[in-house]
Amino acid sequence: MTNEWPTEQDLRTRLAALLGSPPRAVAPCVVEWQGTTYRFASRNYADLTHFTDGEGARRNGGRFTPIGGPRTVYLSLDRATATAELDSWYEHYGVPDTAFQPRVLAAVGVSSGLLLDLSAPETLAGLGLTAAALAEEWRPASDTGRVAPGQTFGRLVYEAGYEGVRFPSARRESGINLALFPDNCRDGSHALMLNSD
């Protein structure tokens, strides 16, 4: 299987054909999700206002977020996956253990009704994607001022009006993550830091 990405126009066309435009909550590749998730943040952003505002990804980029793109909150469905995601950042940049900075792990309550489910093989097939493409390392492109293919895809999903994506972790087998777009949240949807007091 190839790990190449379809062109931007092909992705846009496939998204519209598969999911509808405007997005349909009853499309086969769309899921609702409610529950507790986890994420790390530096101490400066570990408060009720900043922990889930998505500004960090807008400033620094993320798997589905080009630098300067939409606000995006990255969350993991379990603590072990959140830890693996953080560890991958340290590993990628060669940060020694002695230089680790304090990070706050907190639970985040999520309710979302319009997530593109990239953990479902039928979604990937319908979009012409592979699990390998989805797991590609995005940082080398982003760090050199380019936009990684997954970041272009994330922008298209955001522009299509979806609240976010559910996707398999590239850092931990069986781990699942969410990337939520706060600016696309509909009535009743939220991502709220728990136990913030």
C-alpha cells in the first residue's frame, strides 16, 4: 500500500462526496463522542481558560493544523496515549531527560456530535487515504515552513464545518486521539478541563 496523499482538490471532492456539504451528522464516517480525554500542557497554559483554547496548535502546528491555521485541541482517550504523544515530542527534538520541563496532565470532558472518524478503515478508503499516510511524521515539513499533507487535510476538514477528527495515535498502538476545532463547535459541544480548581 502506498502512503501518498491525494491532491488537495481530490481530497476536497472526496470529502464532499462522502460526507456531504454542508456536513451531515448522519454520514457513515461521522461519529458523536462523549467522555473523558487527557492532555498535557505547560504550566503557563494549565488553567480553565487556556487548557483547551487550541491556541498552541495554531501557533506551533500539529498533525492536522498548519502554523497559523485553525485553533485545534489535541486530546487522547487515555493517559498512556497522552504520555506517548508528549514523549514523541521530546524524542523528535532530542531533548534529554534532564531538560524535561514540567508539564501538567489533566482530564478534559468532551462532548462532540460531528467528528470525522479516521479510525474507521471505511473512512480512509472513502477518502483515498491509508493508515501509513495518516501516521506520517508532520514535524519536518512544519519546522521548515512547509505545510504537511495531513495539515492540509485538517484544514479541509475544518473548512467543511466538522468539529474535529477522531484518529489513531501514531505513537501508541491501539491509542486513539481527538483533534477538535473549537471554532466549529455547535450548540452543546464542548471540551472543558475537569477539576480545574
